[in-house]
Amino acid sequence: MPDFAVRVRGAKGRSWRSPRRLVAVYLGLWVFALVVFLLMDPTDAMGYALLFHWLLLPIAAFVISLRIGELVRRDGRMWLLPLALGLLYMLADFLTFRLANMLAFDKINLPQWDLFFIGAAISALGLLIGRLLGRRRSKPA
């Protein structure tokens, strides 16, 4: 069985856990965050930033990376995940607040690359802890 689709014991109908599905969950949350930004009132910007940019997206990146680190047994493409999640974290800010600022003031803002490194670090930490937990659970007692 390929390393990207691992069978995990669980309840009927939920026995397959795939890292691709976990990444799809993060992408769904990311798109939902962008749609909420487009539909919200401008006075809700602080609440949006706290909820999505400081809580949901970082926690989701950590938990999904942790779970993928537990599931995947071989190194390889798994280590590209922090780069992808870091890029999505940076783009979440760029496609919301920065884009609104560019449209309102007719100027060009560059993306904040420090957000890329923050998102990648959160994901890499989750991946590393997940790998350690996966190795610990797979060793015989």
C-alpha cells in the first residue's frame, strides 16, 4: 500500500485516513476563511483576524501536520507539507487584508514573507512531533 494512503483501524465507514484528505480539509478551511472575509462587514476585521489568522489556520496546520506525521511512515514528499502550508498561511493574509488595502488605496503591497516562515514553522513542528509519536507507537513494547 502506498505511503500516502494508510489504513488505520477505526469505526466502520471511517477506516481510511489519507493525508490527501487531511490537506483537503485544510484547503477547505482556507477557502472558507477567504469567503468569510469577502462577506463580512468591515467593522468585523479584528474578530476575523483573531479567529482565522491567529487561531483556526495555525491550529489546523499544526493538527493536520501532526496527524500526517503519525500516518506516513516514509520520508519524502511529506516534508513539502510545511512549505505548502506556510505558503497558504501567507496567502491568506495577502488575499484578504493586503488585497483590500491595495484596492482601497490604489497601491501595491508585497506579501509578508515572515508569515510564510511562521506557517512553515508551525507545520514543521507538528510534522516532527507527529513523526516522533508515530515511531513511538509503532515500536513493540
